[in-house]
Amino acid sequence: MKNTEITGLNLAELKEKIVSEKENLRKMTFAHQVSAIENPMKIKETRRLIAKLKTELTAKERQK
């Protein structure tokens, strides 16, 4: 996701996206531990996306 897409989300959408990405990360790390996944850089990208989403969520909560 691009930053412009992230800033366009509201609080509920951000929370929902964080939950789904955390679940996705959990599944990827488990799959990577069992057997090497095709692209391990996806794990890093997902962690960074979660951080971006959390940062935007905090910024929007502080605005209110």
C-alpha cells in the first residue's frame, strides 16, 4: 500500500487492516519456519506495512 492509500483510510478501516495484516504475517512466519517460503522479503514488507498503519492510526487518534 502506498502512503496516500493509508492516509485515506478512516479509523475503523485502519484497525481492520492492521488485524488482517497481523494475521497474514503470523501465517507467513509459520510457513517460513516449516519450510522456506518463496520470497522471504514479504515478511519484512508486511512488518513495515503494519508499522505504517499503526503510525497513521496513532496520528489520527491524536487529532481527535
